Amino acid sequence: MASKEEKLLQFSPFSSALDTGFWHQLTQLKLDVFQLDDAPQPLTGYFFNGDASGIPSHLNLDYNAFQPNFKVPIRHFPSRGFIKNTNTLNDFKTIDKRNLLDTTGKEIWQSIVSGEALENPTLLSRFLLLTFADLKKYNFFYWFAFPALCAPEKITVKERKKINQVLTDEQVEQLLIAYDKEFLPKHVAFFLGKKTKTSFLLAPLKYFDDFYSGDDEFFLCVCDPCNLDDYPGWPLRVFLTLAAYHWSEKLGGVAKVLCLRDRFKEGVRSVDHSLVFTVDLPSISHLTESPRCIGWEKNERGKLGPRIVNLGPSMDPSRLAESAVDLNLKLMRWRLLPSLDLDLISETRCLLLGAGTLGCNVARSLMAWGVRTITFVDNGSVSYSNPVRQTLFTFEDSMNGGRPKAECAAESLRKIFPGVRTEGHVFSIPMPGHSVTDGTKDHVKRDVERLEHLIEDHDAVFLLMDTRESRWLPTLIATAKTKIVINAALGFDTFLVVRHGVRLPQRAVAMETSEKASLTQSISGHQLGCYFCNDVVAPGDSTRDRTLDQQCTVARPGLSMMTSALAVELLISLLTHPQRGQAPADIRSKDEELNVDTECPLGLVPHQIRGFLSRFNLLMPTGQAFDQCTACSNIVVEEYRKKGFEFLLNAFNEPSYLEDLTGLSEMHLSTMDEEVWGFSDDEEM
Amino acid sequence: MAEGLLLSEDEFHQGIYELKELSDRIGDLWVLASEKSSKFLSKRVIQYLPLCPEQTDDSPRDEIAVLEKEESLETLSDLEITATETSERILCSCEYHIIFSSSYGVPVLYFNFYKQDGSLLKLNDVWSTIPDAFNDRLIEEKWTFITQQEHPIRHKPFFHLHPCHTGQLMKASSSLSTSNTPLEYIIRWMSSIAPVVHLNVPMKYAHFLPDGTPG
Ligand SMILES: [Zn+2]
């Protein structure tokens, strides 16, 4: 092991090791304490001489680094330093780095010359840290320096041995007893040692004169963070400057250095990998000026330059909220539903037509499922009575005439969860039976186009409006564009949630009447009816015919939450089904349904859910598409496709146009749904 | 709510004081931390973790490149010794906290793995460092499930092992031994979860258990 050839003593540099807690503390201090004060602030880091084999020597800064009384962890040794946090990136770039380092170098030199470092050897181990914190982007620029004085200029190695080639087991034991008693508990990394005839003794640096005797074999001892067989670590470098200044002459220009490495493995201590170097140590006591100082750390690319770390993912509150929300859903999947495709859900773009009680609650449930794109359309404003029921609004929103609901709801969603992409569109949806004059024609046309674009740009459309007839146009457009539609409507204590049939894209209008469901098990998704298939009266101006009593009716307050929740859960079940919009609706009897194996991991995907709160009862009927439906039948969809706005204009203006077209007028009034669905989900009429 | 073998807060404190003493004796590195009137055990170790170093991030590297060219500083040392990161491992600071959960009545392990620049490993990366031997257990046994949570004292994101099954686990593993002091409890618990999160628990701790095995 001993090597005889003389060569320069080289030192293994520190590499910096930080943790997120340190950056958190810097951020907080910058914001609350330092603010624009960029004066250097003291810091404490630490190093370790007990790492496992193969770990490079490192200087650590952690969460506690800024604490004035920070005690370094057990078996670690302190390094005192300061942080210079610049106010701008330009300051960081242009600051005189040589000067910065020289300032620290001079302090070290001063502490050596004055003898202060003999009293307090911690002064030998220093560092400085230059930073710039871009707190908007959570980018931290940083550059460490571990200052070392270039004196003596050259130190040559005469001999290198392992500790057990120099000391007996007994002497090592004596060394460790003294070390454990005097130096380790005080976290002192530099001390003196000598081998007498009978024992091995240690002493603090300040007792050199009494301790050193020419007769005994003498050692400069350092707790060495390096793990390499051939080299000592960085702390020795400044220690040798001190020794060369104070003791070189007494030592005759030659010193033995004991690099103590003190590792535990499985609870068993070993110092066998400690090294003893014999080095030439020329005196530098004649120096009057501080020697030049080096020590800037290279970055991860081996270049002499700063490093940068982006801590957005662990510091930016919005990103933390996003990942926490995702994680919550992932936990549900991991634990209960491994086949759940959360990405598919979060990527589903949802259009909410109506931002009243149903719109607000649907949006909240969608957000809870991780849906990230939620768009509102509503023409109304928040009124005083709204906030208690419409869960995205507050009293302030209802003041001064009220803010537009669609915009207010979107803003509220962002406040709840900044990760959501949301917009509010304020316009009214044109309705059949509400005639369009020449004066309003352009305006209505613009609104229709707006709605067409919105439906085109979304994957699922929720119909959550006040009136039955306002659901007609979006039903028609969404059918033509084969989008998923979830329709929710409230009575006083009854509700309906229905998913519209989604036509097969390749033959979107070729739904053959012969293709009736085999009424045994299920009806396929493309054959399912829409909200209007159940009605045999075309949508008209329902507000006109209604009695005062009906117009003032508002739903039981809890009904909207139940209905919204079911509407969202129905969408999620549908999305999770392998056939998505075309998922068949089960028409088995209720008891059978409970035992059936479902294709969807979440269970059944019904066509409709009808609730009767007076009986706390739910029904799940299934209805087939009606080939004379005024909103979704082929004849209507075809007319709309061919004639576009011209067709719509007829439907808006002529009360009987849709009935005539579909042949419905013949059956007028022959049947009527006994429940009055869809007259009000809002207390405002 | 919680079932199985539980600890009171006083027992937990007694346990961690005793564990800290043992730790000192066998060269382990646990430190008693006291923050915001909460006491817990803390330990920080630098070690290689089995993970591919990733290169991409969104930091403005160009700014750095400019500086590298402009600076004409003397190099720190002619000796080039840097961390030898290979395609299979990455040098990390691993921070472990043992904190008492009063709602579950058990100790909970919170931990973070940092790269050298202080950035946090992502949850997916943490999952991928879990030794293969535990993969089946991870999927099947929910209690070993590692997730990210707000640290109860520092209010920053930490990984943790969910405590909901700790009580039952401890009941099962201690049924063989006669006595069960808080110290033994914590040693058994620590030994059972440590390998999952690269926490080294020296075998010597087991010498302080009545039956000599860590459970
Ligand atoms: Zn229809």
C-alpha cells in the first residue's frame, strides 16, 4: 500500500448537497426578512467522515441552515459560510466573484495569523454561496465556493499508508476513545495526535506547544469526508495552510497527517480506511499578505459556472394543488379501481349550458373527478337569492346588479383550483317558438354559430338550463356532431338525468328504424333516446303557457346537488365504459342489475335516472330513440345538416314547423309524460 | 378508527428517546428534532438510489452557458472527483422523519429524496426505486403504499407510508414476543418498513429485542 514516489498532494473537492427545505427557507426569508437587502447572511452547513464506500465527499445545507444556533447532526462537522442572495439575475452575473472569494480567503487567513483558528478550528472550514432566486418561476441560480488558500503553493507526498500500517489496533482504540470523548461530541474536525511509547494521545490545536515533543511520532488529525484510497478531502487543505504557518519550522518541514474516516456498517465501527500521509510542509510564516484563494465549484457539466434548479413542482402552490388532486384520484384508482383511466377523464372537455344550481354543482363534481376543461354558457347574472343555492357564487357577486353567472362561475372555479381551464360565455341559446325578427336575425345567427363552435370543441355537453325549449338546439347540434350529452332537469321534488344516444359516427344519420332493440337485455348506445324523444309535443315557448304557480316553483334545495352529482357520475361511468357514448343501457329488472357483471369498472351505465324525492326513490328506465323526435330524429338532423341556419330559423319562427316536419302533429296530445320534466332548475324565471 | 397495537404519545416519546440513545451507541445517525413543539426523530443520509438520472427540465440553461463563457476563474482543483452517476443510479440526500400520528396512535415515516441540487424526486421516481422484492407487496398490501402528503409539522410535501395498517401489522408481528416496550415497538416497526424506502436499520438494533429478531 505504501507508495514511495513523490508527487503533489491533491485534494478531492466537496460537492454541494442541498435539500428542498433549504430552498423553502431561503424563499421565506427573502420574502419576509431580507426583502431587498442583499447583504451576506450567515449559514451553517456540515460534512461527514462516515459515508459508505463510493459516496463522494459532500457539503450539506438543509432546512436548518439559516438557524443561528443550529447544531449539526451527530457525527457531522460544521462548515460556516454565508449566502449572498442577489436581487437580480444581472447582479448575480456581474458580481465580482474573485473579490467575493478573496474576502472570505482574507478572513480565513486572518483567523490563521491571529491564532483565532487555533482556538476555534471550525473557522478553517468555510464556504460561500452565491444565489439568485427567481420566485416567480421558482428558478434558483446558485454557485458554491469552498475557499482554500494557495499556500504552501506545493505540497508533495512522501508516503501514503493505511492507518493500520502506522498504528496498532490498541493505539487505534486509544485514539478513538479520546476522539469520542473530546472531539466528536463537540463536532471538532481538526486536532493533534501523538504516538508515545505507551499510548496514543490527542489534543486540541491550541495546545500544540505543550503537546508537541520532538521525540514522539506526531500527527495532524482531520476528520476526512473523502472516501478515496489515494486522496484526502477538502478540509485538510486549509488545515495544512495553518500548520505550515504556525508549526512548519518545529516540525522540520515534514508532517504526518492522519485522515480519520469513521464508518459504521450494521452497527459495527470501522476506521480501517483512514489514511496517513507524510508530506513536505514548507513554512509560510514569512507571508505577510493573504495568499490567493480558490474554490468555486464546478457545475454538473464540469464547467466552472453556476448551477440552476427549478423547484416549481415542489414549491409552486398551484402545481402542488394540481399534483395533490391528481394523487388523490390515483389513490382511489390504485386501491379500488386499477382499470380506471384517469387521463381519459381529465382530458374530457365539458361544456356546461347553464351556470345555475345545476351548473355550479356539476362543475364542482367534475373538478373533483379531475376534469380539467370546464366551459360555462349562461346569459344570466347572479342575484341576491342565488349564492345560497348556487355553490360557486357569494353575496358579493350578487351586488350592483350581479355579475354575469358564466364568467363568475369560471373565476370561482379557478379560485378553488388554479389547475382548471375554464371560460364563461355570456349569451342566450336561441329557442324554437321564440321568433326571430329581421332586426335580431344577425344576432341570433351569431349565437347559433357560437354554440356550434363550443359544442364542436368539447367532448361532453351538459344541458342544465332553466327551460325545456332551450335544450332543443344543443340537443340537435350535439346529435349531429355525435357528442355525448348529459341532460339534467328538476321538478319540485323529482328529477331526471338522461344521457342522449350517441349515433355511430360512420353512419350518423343512418339509424334504421328496423334496428329495434331486441328487448331482452339491453339497448345499444346509439339507439337510445334523447330528452325530447319522450315528449310528443315539440318544444315551444313553455313560459308562456305556464301558470303562475308553476313559474314560481323552485326545486327542493337538496335536489340540485343530488341531480348534479348523478349527472356527473353518469358521465364518468359512460367514459369509463369501453364503448363510451355507445355503451348499451341495461334493461334488466332492478334485482338482476345488482348482480350482473358490468363492462364498466364503475358498474351500470343506465340511460336515464329518474328520482322521486318524496319517496326517496330512484328508477332507471331506458327509452329508445323516437323516429319522429323533434330534436334527434334523422329527418331533423338531415334538414339541419343540409339547410343549416335557414332550417333553424323556420324552427324558431313557426310554432308547428317541427311537428309538421316529423309528422308529430297527427299525434298531438295523444300522450303526455305525466311528470313535468324540465320546467325549472332555478328560482329565477 | 385504528385497530391493533397502538402507542400513546407519551410512549412514543419514551420510545424515540431510547431509540436515539441506542442509535448513538451503534453509530446510527438519528437526531431528536423539536419543531413547533413537536418532537420527532430525524435522519439524513447521502446514498445512491437505483434510478436513471433524467436530463430534461425547464430551467433556463442558456443563462448558465453565458456565464460559463464569461467567467475566468481559477479552477477549484486539478483533481476531478465527481459523483459517478451511471444510467442506473443517482446520488440523493435521503431525509427520514419518524413522527407520531395521534389519530392512528402509531409512528409514521415521512421521507424525502433530494437530488444534489435540492430538487425533490417525483412520486413516480420514488415508486420506481422500490426494490423489486417489494413490488408484489406494494400492490397487494396497502399499508406499504407510498404516497405524497403534507408534512404535519413543516407543511411541505413529503412522502410517507400510510399508517392505516400499522396497528394491525404491529399486533401481528408482536404476538410472538412476551413484552413490548415502546422502544421494541418502534424498532420492530422501523425494521419492517425500512427496506422499502432505502432506510438502513442496522441488525444491531435487534440485539435489544427480547427474541433477537427485528420482526
Ligand atoms: Zn330525441
